[in-house]
Amino acid sequence: MPTYRYICEQCGYELEEFSSISSYHQEIECPVCQGIARLTISGGSGIIFKGSGFYITDYQKKSDKGNGHTDKK
């Protein structure tokens, strides 16, 4: 489920809410001042690669490993 970010128009409180795509709301009640918190548009998050990395040799066929040429005999 996606996370939606809301900012209250009255007090500036920021909150996040988990809800399905079909049931999110453009406006919700602020839990601090009971004002109107509106949905904000964010840039989202980027892809995070963890580990040693990805290399072209990771996806080669077994017969292609080595010098990069296939052995045809």
C-alpha cells in the first residue's frame, strides 16, 4: 500500500497515512488541531542499491563467462 503525506493548513503539522490507492482522501482531519490536512505531492523515493553492486557478468550465460566470447567448436 502506498504512503500518502498530508500537511495541515492551520498548524502546519505533517502526517503520513497508509491506505490503498482506491480509498485515499484528498483531505483529512488534523489530529493536532482538527483543521484540514491536505494531500501533498511528493517526488517519491529513489531506488536504493545495497551490496557490492551489479556487473555485466552477473547476467551472462554460463558459456559466455570468461573472456566475453562464446566457445564454438
